[in-house]
Amino acid sequence: MIQQYQSQRNRTAHVFTYGSLMYPEIFEQVAGVLPQSVLATAHHWRRHSLAGRTYPGALPDSTGQSTITGVLWLNVSSLAISALDRFEGQEYRRVGIDVTTSDGKKFQANIYQWLLPTQILWDDWCTESFEQNHRQNFVQTHGVSQDSKTR
């Protein structure tokens, strides 16, 4: 059974993240909250490196061969989602997808889809490189503050 991604009563949604927002300290700084999370996989999506950027972009994979392992943030408030939307800006569009957790549960969630195909590098984004070279200073580098929530 697929868990409903938006609750009418509480106005929350699940959010699947695959780049800088997978890291709790970055997610919390951007969204202003730190909801419960689980590891999850998005099938038929690919995470790409982007020209001149330290963060990735994801696109649907029409070959059906790709998957993205990321973090599924559960029951994220509409206020926090608005902060995430501002952070992602016009380079991304929030769309609904199905994801599966490591224990086989299926959820409907939001993912931020990259919108600038000319900026795609066709190699996969490397989490290890991000963790070693950019994670510690990411929030400061991209100008995120609790007040502005913008990149």
C-alpha cells in the first residue's frame, strides 16, 4: 500500500532528497525543521552532476535503468516545503514520484526535478566528493540563513 504523500488535515507531504538536502544539518538549516527520515530509493530517476555546481540535479530516466538512493523526509509541513521551494529556486520543479524504503514500503513523495538540461553533466554526482569537499561549508557558501531561506 502506498502511503498518502499529503495529509489534508495536517497539510504535510513527504519529500525525497538526493543531494545536499540529504544531510540533516543542511535540511534543518534550509527548512527550519528536522522531520523523521528514512533511506529510500527512487526508481527510473538519475542524479547528475551539474556544470559549475557542487549540488546535483535529478531527471527521470527513460531507459528505466537508473535509481537514486536518498533520504525520504516524512510529513514535512507546508511551511517547510515553502522554504525548500525558495531554496531550490527556479532551477528546479517539485514533482510527485513513488519511492521505496529499504524495508520495501512504498511512499508517494515530492522530488525536486532539475529544469536546465544544458547544465547537465552526464556523470553521476558523487556523494563522497560532496562530503569531503563541500558539505561542511555548503550552507555558508550558498547563503542560506534562517531568515531568508534562499540560495
